[in-house]
Amino acid sequence: MDRWELTGAEFDWFAVDSTRAPAVFATAGYGFVPANALAMHQRHVDIAEAIPQPNYGTPECWDDFAAAGLFVYDWGSGPAYTLVRTPGSSGQAGLLQKIATLPSVPQFGGRFSAVDAIREEGDFCAQVTPYVRIKRVPYEEPHRVNLIVEASDGSTSGQLLFYSNASDILEVAKSLDALARQPGEDVTWQLGSMDPAARFAFYFCLRACHAEVPGSCSVELSLRDNVDAPDDPVTKISIATNAIQLQLFASLLAEFGGLEHAVLDWTTRDGLLRKDV
């Protein structure tokens, strides 16, 4: 998700402060959004949609967020996010836990209870939890698939559109599961080429291996668009994880290979599949 895609569209994103108190920030189509909230855009949308909003579309809509236990900030003149509501006496414990444990949740350096307006994106810690996201765009299925991979290791991010045999997904998932259960040879999923003579539109490589520390693993991606950015270097992303999370990735990939889900979303903390993009 890029910032320009949200321009003019309302987006409610969540953050916690130095005391782990949660807040919602309504962009009004133009407010800044920290990079880590952008990276987990759909997760924030899912949380917002789970909050009961009987006053949706009315001036009292902020009361619904406050009743859920949130500080509420709305983007307005200044420009700044202005505090418009404080939490009600009782919040929804399950909802607050979802926000607190949200991968890459933005963290405000101060206390929401002491701040009426927030003007700078730099006031939030924008560290991104490493993740791999694979989107499926139906193409010549069930034999061939069109995939878009997005990934970040917290410092380097990349995205690539590529094509694969549908059967490859299941084979890679099986190999990753075996590697997670028992150290062995590296697992490599490689498609396309960096050689101009080969005339491939892309180069994609996912490699998984065990690290020297027992139980530790690494998922490495190399991405290159040979059409739109032929002179750019290969984007290299290296995600440190563990055998349990690698096994989760394998499980998600195996189910994703059934071609019934549109998105696979895996982080070093959790993962999920979605039917819609």
C-alpha cells in the first residue's frame, strides 16, 4: 500500500503510546500515515471494521471509538491530528489486545492523555515488523498463477509481480515445512533471470535456511523488475525468524496454493490468509 493510494480516502489507523494506551487516527483523506501502518494497512482496516459503529456517518461517530476504549484523533486544520475524544470508562479488552499486539503498530513517544494535537510523523516509531505478503491475481488458473510479492526486513522493502506454476507453490510449501521440522538443505524458489539475454521480465528468488543458532532460520528474497527498472540493482531482503514461524509460513503457503485465497500475510510474529485483496 502506497501513500498516494490513500490520498482523499478515509483511513483509520491505530497506535499505542508510551504506556501502551491505544488510539485511533482518522486521516480525513490527507493526514500522514506512518510507514509501519501502511505496511499493515489491511490489518488496521480489519480492526476498524470490527468496532461497533452505530453512529457511523454522523458527528457522534467518534463516540463509538471512545466507547471501545480509544483515544480519538482527527486530522484537521493546523495541519495536525487533534484529540476529539478520550476513552470511555470501559473498553473492549479483546479489541485493545488486538491493537497492542498488531505487527508494526506505530508507537507514540509520549502519552496521549497529555497531548491535544500531534503534527509530526516523526513522533511515532516507524519500525516495520518483517513480513512477506503474497497477493494472487487470477491468471490462466489452475495451472499458472500471477502473484505480487511484497516484503520487508524492517530496513529494506520491495515488491514484484511475477508468474509461477500453481504446483510450485505446494512444492515449496512442503519443502519449507520439512526444513522447519528438521535442519537440512536450503530451500530455494527461483523464477526468471537477471541475464538480459534470457529476456525474462523479472527475477524472483526466495531462499530459506537454518542459521547457526539452533532453532533460528532465515528467509531471504531477491527481487528485480527487468522491464520497468532494468538498471536497478536486485532488491535483497533478509528476514531473521525461527523454526516455528517458518513452519507457519509453510502452512499458510500450502493453503494459499489451493487458490481459494487472495492474500497470504506472514510476519515474524503471526500470519493469516484473506479471501479478498
